[in-house]
Amino acid sequence: MIIVPVKEGENIEKALRKFKRKFDKTGTIRQLRNRKAFVKKSVARRTEIKKAIYVKHLQLENEE
């Protein structure tokens, strides 16, 4: 359970931003989306490799 202490006179928007930040760090939404549909290990691994290649390519472009 996420608890966000709100100080006296603190803005509600600020407290809501704190809550959203904490909620994002837990990774709950990401986990729910991943569990929505089953992905075979081979497909997940292939996607992971493609992402790594893409990131490496971007890093090489930035160096030049």
C-alpha cells in the first residue's frame, strides 16, 4: 500500500504527483500489461535482443 503523507497546507496537486511517482516506481501497471497476454520465452528473448541492438546502434550514432 502506498502512503503519501500530506503536510498541513500542502497543495493537493503536489501530493498527487508524489503518489503517481511512487506508483510508477512500483511497476504495477507495467507488470499488469506484461501479464495481459502470454509471451513465449523465445519471443521475449528475441524482443530483448532486438532492443539491445537498437540501443547499441543509437549509442554508436551519438558517438560520431
